[in-house]
Amino acid sequence: MVRISLDVMGGDYGPEVVIPGAARALERHPDIKFVLFGQEARCIELLAKHPKLKASSTFHDCEIAVGMDEKPSQALRRGRGKSSMWKAIDAINADEADVVVSAGNTGALMAMSVFCLRTMQGIQRPAIAAIWPTLKGESIVLDVGATIGADAQQLMDFALMGGAMARALFEVERPSVGLLNVGVEEIKGQEEVKEAGRLIREADVEGIEYYGFVEGDDIGRGTVDVVVTEGFSGNIALKAAEGTARQIAEYLRAAMSRTLLARVGYVFAKGAFDRLREKMDPRKVNGGVFLGLNGIVIKSHGGADAEGFAAAMLRRVDARCSVCSRRRAATSQSNPEMTHGRNAKGHWTDAKSGARGRCSHDAAPHRRPACRACRCNRCCRCRTAGNPDAHAAGAAQHQFQ
């Protein structure tokens, strides 16, 4: 079971999109439990239209909804402790949720997330990581909007976090990492990017394979597993790719309806065009993960529809599995006490007592390090604990969540 906290008031359309999106996600993954935060007057009628969602969720009324045009500082002052966004994030601290999803104001969401959850040790600024479809499969691109004008050290942090996320999600032992630049030559680019390349090369981190500089067209080619950039250029690249996908789709639609012969040809090739549309649909890859925080925060596109919002939740349900790996990457060295306690068959082993158990979830197993607080290993979905007594006595919640 995965518990998802939702900022129902976030996004351009608020509960009119978030609630139907949550209902779609629940249809595909009935094991999800939702914790909803929003204004009761706008949400209750919509929630009544989805009885299964209502039965699988708890609703909390909130006084304030953070506006999409509010400055982060204003949103923080006005909404601290009272807004749907703040309460949704704070649900992780209260151990009411494992993941928070919001389509709200990016700056406000980042500010509140940092204030509530704090950054991991050694991380200066968080980053938003997006899953990017490529000719070879998928890549991770970060940062796509959290940190504008990152310096060399921050870019190096992004490389480490992105590499750790790729190891956890793609199961690649040494993911390749490239720095986005205006050319592949070492003499090109901003000083911060060139300095970041030097730092990564000299660090010679065991968990990543530094490729060097990559250009914009390398993102779609899948040249590397992880593309690192600062938030300004990353966000522009993301929006440009989404716009290009929609543009091509419109071109194809217009071409297929232009003549009778084209319509007949479309009928025969409908299956191929459906697969193409599915692959090019930006909604399918909606949702960016905030890396570098002591908790999982997912930012959905503010203009996403119900299908896109559902995708933001479903494609990132397994994001919880990468948090410990990202913690290790953030400190750029492994903790010798953190051992992998689940094998390929889904068994867990307690690091202290040696007690063993079987994960009850039937999905593919997830490799998880032991919790730093209580030394237990458990599946990110079934929440089986290897050492519950030590956990209850020693920690408010598992530190790999």
C-alpha cells in the first residue's frame, strides 16, 4: 500500500482535475490510499461523484489555497500551517503519507517542501528530476525548474542525485551522466558548467560514469542515462519538448484528414498511429520528483488534465524506492552500515537481529538499504518491517521514506 497526500487545490484547474485524476489512478492501482487536502466547499460535491475514491481517502478541510501567481515568500507567510499545499507536505512528517503530489505553484511548493522536510545532509539546493522518453528508452533530466542559475558544486550534487535515481529506477549499476552544454568541446560553455565537469571528473565517483558534455539533441537520443543542467535551461528544454510533441501531433492529424485517400490510409494504419500518439503524449511523462529532500515530493504540470495528473502519481509511485540511494549520493559516499536487505525473491533481512521475512507484495522487488534509525529493511509498498520494536522506540518514521 502506498499512501499519497494530494494538494487538491493546486494547479490551473484545482479539484476539477485533481479529484478525477486521483480516481483514475485508483482504478489502475487499487492499493493506493489518498489523503486529500482542500477547501471543502469546492471538493465535497466532486468527491461524491467518485465513491471508490471517497471510500479510499480521507479529506481534510483547509482555509487557504496557494495561488499560481503568488511569490514563494508570500505563499509561505500566508499559507504556513493553513494552506492545502503546506498540510499536504506536512502529512509526510506526520507519517500520514509516503508521497505528496501537487500541481501548484512551483516556487511555493519548493519553498514549503524545504521548510517542512529540510534538505538532505550535504545538499545545498533541491532539484526537480523529470523522466524523459528517448530513442533508447528513458533518461533522467534534472534540474527542470527548481534552481535557477546553479553553481558548479550544485551541478555536481545534481549529477550525484540523478545518478542515484537512475540506479534505483533503471537498475543500472553505473549510469552515464552528461552535463548539458552548447557544445561537446571542453572549451565551450559557461564557467559554472566547465567547472562542474572538472569537479565530477576529479571526484571519480564510483556509482556514476561521467560522459562529458552533451548537447540538446542528445537528450532525445538517449546518449546518457542522466542529463544535468540548471533549472532555467532545463525548464525551457522541457516546455520546448512538450510543445514540439503537440505540434507534431497536430501536423499528423491535419495530414491524415486532408484527403479521402489519407483518411483511408489512416484506417489501415490506425494501430501504428495509436502507438505513436501514446508514445508522444506529454501527459504520460507528467510529474517531476524533487530530489534532495527528506521525503518524496512530486510536482505535476500546472496545466495537466486528469489523465496527466494520474500519470504524475502512477509513474512516480516507485519513486520512494530511490530515496536511500539518493541520500547516499548526496553525501557522495556510502554509509558502511547501510546494507541491502532484500534479495531478488523479495525477502528482507534485519541488519541487527538477522530476522528474516517475505515481502507480501507481488510486484517486482525493490532493492532497499536498511533504515538508518532502526536498521530494518522493508518493501516500499507492503511496509513490512524487520525490526518494528526498534523502529517504534527509536524513530518517528523510517528515515529512508
